[in-house]
Amino acid sequence: MNLQSILKNIKYQGEVENIEISNITYDSRKVKEGSLFIAISGQNEDGHDYIYEAVNKGASAVIANGRAPVLDNIPIIQVSNPRKVMSKIAANFYNNPSKELNIIGITGTNGKTTTTQIIDYIIKANNKTSSSLGTLGFNTPSGMISTGFTTPESIELQQILDTIKNGGIEYVPMEISSHAIELYRTNDVDVNIAIFTNIGHDHLDFHKSIENYFNAKLKLFTQLNKKSTAILNIDDPYTKKIINKINCNYSTYGFNKKADLYIKDYSLNIEKSKAIIQYKGELFELETPLIGKFNLYNLSAAVLCTFELGICKNDIIKSIKYFNNIPGRLEKYNYKSNTIIIDYAHTPDAFSNIFKSIFELKNKNKKIITVFGCGGNRDSSKRKRMGKIASNYSDYIYITNDNPRFEDEDKIIDNICGGISNTEYQIIKDRKKAIISAMNNENSIILILGKGVEEYQIIKNKKINHSDIKTVKEFINEN
């Protein structure tokens, strides 16, 4: 594409020549002949330090923020915020694919992945084309492809949306994280339906306060156009703040009778859940293999969304009945007298939801054995709270590592232990050994929390192979 076309509707300084651009990237390692290199500042690196490397590899032009060198051989285009501009550049380069797709953006602390996957499943079950995008990866005909992010960087995101569009897909249910919103990754994605699940205690290492965290989420809704629709959890106190700020139509769901889609009654057990839903004055029953009251919120959001898409009630009910558990989300295994449950829960709210549900549903004779850790170089204030929640519901706890990164693993564990009282616990830093030790208990529900489908441990800057799911499966097969 011509450089001038790529820079359409962007304010910049510098001479723009009639140059053909064959590739755009912010990673100097991916620069090739004909590339436009965008120098952005990351958490640990600054792209401005790699401009010479990019030029030497064949970059035809560079986007920078004023700190770039003066070069005679290629144009250096100055902008105030390269990261923000990168979103528009990516959308221009891939011809704004989201304008030709039905984008369903799901945001919130908990429930994004489950809600996304339920919506994707219902759409596909009703002979419509859909491709989900989120924590589990990018859903392709050949399976999930990991992107490494809940919401990819804007260049990768626009490229994925372009691939989806070219594949003839109509709907894209996608998770939109607060990081992605704050870092402008989704600025130039046209969202048709935006769903709000909830706000809890998470990512304060990045956002610094709950209000900043919420305000990042809020941007998704304030950027919606009048033709878009917001779907909001009426039971979350932040929903009122969203309603006061948006200019589009909205619908609500929840246990509050004032919700447009109201959960009137429900029954839960360890195998399935049932709910009586009221919508537009009509009552109907849902049955799902998903367990836990918190999953009724995810289901309700998905049902309300698919109503908005024009899928009829009976088809939605039929689809939900056969929806299986999502990998790494309350994934269950049976071993002798034990039930093993693997889940991605890594926030106080997610912990509270899971523990309350399991405690209510479990056989009174069964113990709850919990295995978990907390991530390093992330919000440390939640560790003590998670320790306290685990302590309130568990009969025994194994504290282990969960992506310690560059932080002292003993410090992380001490933070967790600060919340534990009146519950026996054991520290086993090797996560695989901790899981195996837990599974040697009898007549227990064993909760393995924090990693879900992740297949690695991050120790310093290295990813070490590890899978909670693989560890459990291997133990069961060998014993």
C-alpha cells in the first residue's frame, strides 16, 4: 500500500514520499525490505532504540515521536503518540476489516472468556459463521491459534480481523481487555455489540486504582456509535456509571427484577445448572453443563447478545443445553474418590465465585483441597485476599508458584500466607509436585487454580514448559 494512504486521517510532521509499503511492524526483528517501522515504547524496551537496526534491515519509512535520528535516505514521520497512531495505521493498511464484520466485544474482570465462547458456540450451532478471539487464542477452522494476549496488539489484531473477513466469517465475539483499551489496540475496531460482565480487583499494577481500571473499560462503551448496542450486568454497581456515559441503546441482564433479561429462579449441582429466565414478559428454562451461579451471568449475557443477533429463543435454548465446558474453565476430571477441577481463576473475585459455588455444590463428606500461587511483577495487593478466600473454604492448601517472573518467589508466597488463618497449608514451589501431592488425597474436590490452559511457567524471562491439565491427565493415566 502507498504510504500516503496508510497515513490517511493521521496528524504527522515530515515529508511523505510516494513509497510503497509491503509490511508494517513495531518489532525490529520482523522488519524486511519495504517495511514501515513504528517505534513504540513497551514495558521493557523502547522501539526508538532500534530505529537504526530497522533501517539497516530495509525499512522504507519510520514512525517516531520526535526522538528519532535525522536520516537522509528514508522519511522519519513524527507523531505525538506512535502507539495510538499504530492502531489507525493498522486499520488503514488492512482496509478497516472490522467495518465489514459484526464485532461483539466482551470486557470485564471475570467471565470474558466463557461469555465469548458461549456466544461463538450459539452462533455456529445456528448455521451462522463465527470466529472467536481472546485468551484461548484465535479460533480457526483447524483449531485455536495462540496470540499471546487476551487482545492482540493493533497490527496483529487488524491482520486477524482481515483474515477472518477474507474467510467469509460474519461474526467475531472477542475479549477486550483493559490493557488493550488503554494501549489503543482496539481504537479502530468498529464494535457492534459491547458486553460488560463485572469489575473486580485486578490489574492494579498497571492501572494503579480501581477507578482508573474502570475508566479504561468505560472507554469501550463511550466510543460506541449510536447504532451499536451495550449489554450490561445490572447487578454490578459500575453499570449505572456506564449508562450515564453512553449514547447508544443498551440492555441489561442479571438477578435484579429490573433487568431486561432477568434470572427469576435457578438450581445448581456439580453436573449442571438450570435457570428460569424472564425476557420481554416471557418465561423460559435454560439447562447447561456449566456449573456455578457466576456462570448464570455469563449465560445471560450470551443469551441477551444472541437475541440481539436475531437468533430465536428455542434455538438458543437448544444450543446451550449441549455447550461443553471451556478448556481450563472449571475443567473436571474424576480420579478414584476425587473430583479434580482446573480453572484459570487468578483474581479475588474469581476465587470467591469458584469457592462459593464448589462449597455449595459439594458432597458434605468431601474435603476441598486447593493448589494455587500468584503471578510475579503483577498486582501484589490481591495476594493476601486470595489467601484469605482460599483459607475460608479449603480444608488444606498447597501454595505453589504461578509465573513468578522476576519477582522473588518467597516474597510472593509470604504475601499469600499473610491471608491464611485456621487452615493447614504446605509450600511446594514446584507446581507439578504440588499438584501430584494434592491428587494423592482421597475423597476430595481438588481445585487447581490460576493457570487454566497455560502451558508454561514464566520464570525470569524464560517460559518453562508446564501444563496443569497435562500433569493431571498423566497422573490419572499412570495410576
